[in-house]
Amino acid sequence: MVKYKKNIFNNFICVKLIVMINEFPLSLDCGNLSDPLNGNVALPNVTVVNITANYSCNDNYTMIGDSSRRCLDSGVWEGVEPACLANGRNDVYRVYRFF
């Protein structure tokens, strides 16, 4: 909804603008995320502030890292993409933890 009011110069100025998309205020878009190798990420139709992306790994793979990430007010996803590690392997985990 847009509202206008007159300022001291008798000109109309916009004082408030709120646009809603699927019940979310229009805001920064964090963009799509890629599926991790040997896994996938579930995203809603919009990737705006406070939306959560949920990761999962394929069968026989274990997730290293957080299983979800949230779209931040700055327009970037919090955290880093998790990795899906083949069960029984820990060498990649050591490298992943290093970074």
C-alpha cells in the first residue's frame, strides 16, 4: 500500500511503501543455492530474508556441517554449504574442518 501526504511545500511525498509477495515483505533476495555433491537443498519459491533452506544427503552419506541456512537481512545466506561425506570416510572431514 502506498500513502501520500503533503509536505510544507504543498507537494505530495511518499511516506510508506510496503509490497507483499506470497505474504513476505519485498526485500533482498539471497538467490538460489546449489545442491551439495551427493545431496540436495530444499528451497521455497522465494529466497528472501528469514527464509530457511534445508539440506539433506543421499543414502550412505553423512552430512558435515549445518543442515539448514537462513537468508540474512544483508541478502546473503548464513553459514556455509554443508558437505555430504560417504559413510566410513573421515579424511575429507579433517580437510573440511580445517577451513
